[in-house]
Amino acid sequence: MIPQARVEAAIELLDQIINAARDEGSAADRLISGYFKTRRYAGSKDRAAVRALVYRAIRHIGDCPKNGRSAMIRLAKDDPELAALFDGGKHAPAPILPQEIEYAAQKSAENPSLLPLWLAQKMDGYLDKDEQNALLGRAPLDIRFNPHITNLEAVLEAFPEGKPIEGLPYGVRLTEGTQVEKSPLWQKGAVEVQDAGSQWASLICQAKSDMRIVDLCAGVGGKTLALASDILADGGDGHGLIACDTDRSRLSRLQPRLKRAGIETVEQRLLNPKEEDQALADLFEKEDLVLIDAPCSGTGTWRRNPEARWRLNPERLSRLTAIQAYLLDMATKLVQPGGHLVYVVCSLLNEEGNDQIAAFLDRHSDWTVENIAIPVGSVQENGRRLTVLKDQTDGFFISRLKYSG
């Protein structure tokens, strides 16, 4: 592909990504993969160049642009070499019109932030611009090793470039591009890819061998695996750990991961939305710990999915906070006196974090916040916030709550 054709391909892909963001369609990675499956003429260098252009545009523009051409012109406004590729030739985008440059300059002036303006305004009071902009950077590659299968020495031998993550007993940070899934350690279930922030959340759970635990929103099971591994490392066998979710396809991906890690005792329950009580009634007031890795805006994971910020709007945020409140209230029915609830969101919005727990405590006076001393995050009134720059993790809010009964 000539350079002009790569720009045109990036514009076409951005059109698809923008439409999907507005309609809650497929993620950018999936759309890019599908695009090139039908364009076999594009070589590996072409695919890499187009992908880089697409993500450069996504990371560069805060508010969702009107279309792919508008997004690419926003980039070209400050990049003469890119602007020159809009030459109108065969396979090239049409020349940039003066009014298009004016429109690009206007939109950039209206919102110079890398975040949608309404979200930047929310975060301005408690997250500085450097932390906000870091949400659109590149994420590190972290793994968690399973101590019942391997040890740090073996992991560092398999990944010589790896560095232990301070404070995390089983966390190792690798260099970008490391092919983890091709490693014999991964194939035998000894390591899993997991961001350090998720590992801190699992550590805060303090899972032990004699505990009854419910992972209420298990998804594909990253934190379930971490909890199970901690239980096995403590001498348990994984009985008493139950993984639940309302999404059959996501939950179905957990079983192969458990099998690969040699963990056969975790129970799995598929729940019907709004009918969870019926499926969990036998667990009422019996659990030592309930983990809620709640559906959220994902503002803390934009480094991995930068177009996700275009998907979020006030109405969707309101729906998410309502779901979070519902899950918190439901979880209280499961915990026995003296037990704990750990609430986790990969979000940096107060509505989903500190304010959500404040509202929960207003509704449930027999619960209190119990902050665990760990060397990362900033302690909030009702939990702990982890941020990209300060903590070198995805953005998280984590609250550990105790039930007095």
C-alpha cells in the first residue's frame, strides 16, 4: 500500500470505530482485525502502519469526532507530512479544504484535553492534567505467577527481562511485546497476564484457605484465578470459592483457565440478571468474603481501550452507577457477621468510587470501611484510589468493607 492508501484505510477504520462507539458496537481491535481479514493485499507493514495511525488519532482527540476524515485532519493540522498525503490521487484521501482545517482548529480550541470535555471537567477537582493525559498512554505488561505451580526464580529465568513488582508477592512486569502465551510457563498455567492494579485488588481480599468466598462478577476469571491461587498457596484446595456472572460467554472462558492452572474445585454459577437472589439464596449470611469487580465506565483502562472514552456518556454512567449500587446491596445478603465485602472498579470517577461507597454506607449503617495498609494508592474517605502515573497501574478504586452484623 502506498502511504496515501494507508491514510485512506485509517479513515475508513475510524469511521467504523466512531460509529461503533456511538452505537455501543464492537471494540476497535476487533474492527481492525475484521477490516484486514477482507483485505489480504495489505502486508504486515501496511497493517502496522494503519493501526498506528488509527490509534494515534484515537489518543489525540478527546471528544468523539464526527467521522474518520475529521479525526485524521485533526492530526494533519499539526503534521505537514501527513497533510501532504491528502492529495486526491488514486487510493488517496481528497485534498483538505480550508473550512476543514478551520473546523479542526475550532474543535481543538474548544477542548484541548485528551479526555471528553465533560469527563475532564469532572476529574479536574481531584486528578491533575498529567494523570488525566496518562490515561491515554501505553500500558505496561504485567503477569501474576501462581505460587502453587512455580516461583519467582523460575519466572525470571523464563522472562529474563522481567522485574518483580515491589509489594506484590507474585507480580512481575515484562517488556512490551513479550509473547507470554508462547511461554511453557503460561501453557502449564503457571502465569497469567494481569495488571498490577488487579493484583493489588486481589491482595486486598486477603483470601485464606478456610474462607468461603463469592466472586460475584467473575467475568473471564482473572481475579477468581488470583483468589484460588492464594487459597492453594495457603494450603487450601479451592473448595468454598464460587465464581458468578450473568454473561454465559464470559463465564465459559473461566473453566479452561482454571483447568490450565490445575484448579478443579471452583464452583461456577450463571446468574439471571435481577434474579440473583434465587440462585444465591443458599449462600445468604454464610460467606466470609464477597468480591464485587463491578461493571464500570473503565476510565482507568483507557490505555488499553482508548476509544472507550468516546463510548461513555452521562446516561450510560448513570446506568452503571445504578448497577453498582444494586450489586452492593445484593452482596450484603451473602456476608456473615464479621465478614467482608471488597468493591472494585477500574474507574477514576468519584461517582463510581468514593461517592458510591458513601451512598452504600448511608443505606447500611452496620458496614464500615476497613483500609488495608499497602504501599500504593491514595487513601480516600471510603477506599483507595490507584492512578496511572503515581502507582504505575491501571486506574482503580478499591474499598474493603466489614460487616458488624
